[in-house]
Amino acid sequence: QVQLVESGGGLVQVGGSLRLSCAASGRMFSGYAMGWWRQAPGKEREFVAAISRRGGNIYYPNGKKDRFTISRDVTKNTVYLQMNSLKPEDTAVYYCAAAEWGATLSHDPLSIEYWGKGTLVTVSS
């Protein structure tokens, strides 16, 4: 089993930066791809980024990196999301997720087995 706990959310002004962390525990953590989804008030959950278990494959919306960077530290069992140049539309609850395949994290959320409870990011205007 895998447990995921997000942290690092908070209130930030437009143009600011935050780094989210997702601490994982459980016997199979190192065998999972990891990723981030977000859900803004009144909107559907949206894919943010994903990374393979070895870090060799990275996924972003539309296949292009924008203002966010995903990374992971296997020694700390932690995945990160560095968010720069934040905009009001980035306001959302950010959820950490784990799955066998990175493609599952980016395109098949119903098949994702493990989710964190989320951390709230609020970008003020």
C-alpha cells in the first residue's frame, strides 16, 4: 500500500512561487510513477504533471513544460512541484497521485489507485 501526504500550499501573490511536496510511504513507493492534479472551485480536476518511477519520463499538459516543474527525490520518498509565475487561475487544491504508468497519471485518472488529500494553493490578485 501507498500513502501520500501533500504539503507546501498556501497564499501567494500573483507572480510568486511555491514548491509543493508529496511525502510517500509504503512498501511499493519506489515502484510507482507520481504526479499532480488540481481542482479549482466549481471546475473539473485537471492534470498538472507526472514523472516516472525512475525520473526518466516526465509528462506535462499538451506535452510541453510551462511554468511548473516536477521532480522527485527517491532517497526521501518525495515528489515535488515547483510552481513559478503564479496566476489567479492557478488557485486550486493540488492533489498528489501515484500509479504504475505515467500515462495513467496524465490521461486516465479513474485508474489511479492512490491519491493524497490535497493541499490548497491560493493566488491573490
